[in-house]
Amino acid sequence: MGKRIVVVGGTGHIGRMLVERLLHRAQAVVVASPSTGVDAASGVGLTEALSGADVVIDVSNSPRVDGDTALEFFTRTTRRLLEAERTAGVQHHLALSIVGADAVVEDGYFAAKHAQEQVIADSGMPSTILRSTQFFEFARSIAEWNTVADTIHLPATTVRPVAAGDVADALAALALEEPAGVLELAGPESMHLGSFVGRVLLSDHDPRYVVEDEGARANGFNIDAARLAPLEIDLTGTTALADWIASMHHALRAERS
Ligand SMILES: NC(=O)c1ccc[n+]([C@@H]2O[C@H](COP(=O)([O-])OP(=O)(O)OC[C@H]3O[C@@H](n4cnc5c(N)ncnc54)[C@H](OP(=O)(O)O)[C@@H]3O)[C@@H](O)[C@H]2O)c1
């Protein structure tokens, strides 16, 4: 028999892909986000949304990514969710976090994700935390945050970004399994951060240059390369960056025709 699964943040980038995959697997899905009348920060609509739920998947995101706002958002919403889950008899809390959450202490957003993980661990709730590396789509945000004039300065860091679709696949599979603790997911290929961002911008016909600069400190991507060493990885996405770029162009052409 299928499970009843609440997707908190089910209207977001990952959330929409995840809901599609869960429905494809014939699960009963509740999409819970402010735009569907469920606010995990204030608690509005939570009791009704969680009624009869077996699993809650949290793929919500803070409205702003600065450290203070993110810390307040992730700790408040996670506490509220876990409290409501306990009352509703939910069996499994599954949350999406970020590779480096436990290590990149100097970045406010990563620290906020770490605090979210701590709230889950301290609650004693049966849980899975899936830490993912950056989504391919995130290349555009990294570019925005690190552009000076028409040049993007990035450190010589090696990364293993992943297709958001692969993250959604992994979450959909984990939701149907027993709670598994902390797992890490990365894409199938290691590449230089500059090459990652440059290839996505080139495919967007974006004219900005990417410059690799030993001294640069990338905003939004302060991960020490060593932190992404393959040894840490439990799950590997299957989509190569080139295939993701090709499928993005295919989808755009299909939309226009
Ligand atoms: N970007 C990356 O590369 C990356 C890598 C690893 C992990 N992650 C994690 O992935 C998660 C999802 O990211 P995303 O890019 O898919 O997010 P997103 O597209 O910004 O979507 C955010 C979602 O959160 C919902 N939301 C906002 N406030 C809420 C609240 N008070 N209560 C309930 N839901 C709320 C939004 O609902 P509305 O639509 O109704 O506003 C929306 O569905 C984040 O936790 C992030 O840390 C991201």
C-alpha cells in the first residue's frame, strides 16, 4: 500500500520535481507550502496537512539566504514540523540539507543548515538527512553573486554538482525506505568550479567571463575542495552536466515549438 507523504516546500524547485516522482510511484502526496495554505514557520495549516501522514519531507527554503534569516527560518520551521509530526504520529522525517553543512562554519547559510540538522538530531525523531552538493541550476546564482563588471572571479576549487532531478529521485526513493540517518549525495563528475559555472553560462549564451583566481573567495560557495572528496559520498547522481545542458535546450526548444 502507498504511503501518505507530506512535501513541505512542495511548490519549490526541488519540491515540484519530488512531488511528480512520488505521484509517479503512486504515493498519496500533500503539497504543503504557504501558497497552498501551510506555513511551517507560523504553524498555520500544519495540523490539517499532517493528519494521517506517514512521512514528512522538508524541502522548504528560507525566503532570504543571509545567515540570520536562514538560521531563524530553518530552526523555527524544523521545530514546528517535528512537534506537529510527533502529535500526528509521523514515522519518518526526511530533510534535504547541503554537503558541507557540518564543516563550512564561516558561511551563515551553511551554519543555518547545520542548525537545522542539529534540531532534527536532538529531537530523537526517526529521520533521514540527505545532504546534497549544489544543483547544476545553482551555477547561475554563483555567477550572479561573484560578478565584478563582466567578469566572474572564482577560487580554484573542485566541485561535484548534481542535477536537481537526481536529488528528487534520491529523495523519492528514501521516502519509501526506513529512516537512514545522514547520507551524502554528489554528481557523477568532479570539475573545477570555474568550469562548472562557465559551461552553464556558455550554454545560456551569457557573455560574462569566468576567471579562476587562487585568492578569490566565492560568495555562496565557500566549500573547501577537500570537503567534497568522493570518500564522503554515499549516493551518486547519474546525470552528467553535458546531458543536463542538452536536455535543458531540448525542453526550451519544445516549449517554443
Ligand atoms: N540550491 C542548491 O544547490 C542546494 C543544494 C543542496 C541543498 N539545497 C536545499 O534544497 C532545499 C530546497 O531548495 P529549492 O531551491 O528547491 O527551494 P525553492 O525553490 O526556493 O523553494 C522553496 C520552497 O519553500 C517553501 N516555503 C517557504 N517558506 C515556507 C514556510 N514558512 N513553510 C513551508 N514552506 C515554505 C516555498 O513555498 P511557496 O512556493 O509557497 O513560497 C517553496 O515551496 C533548501 O533547503 C536548500 O538548502 C539546495
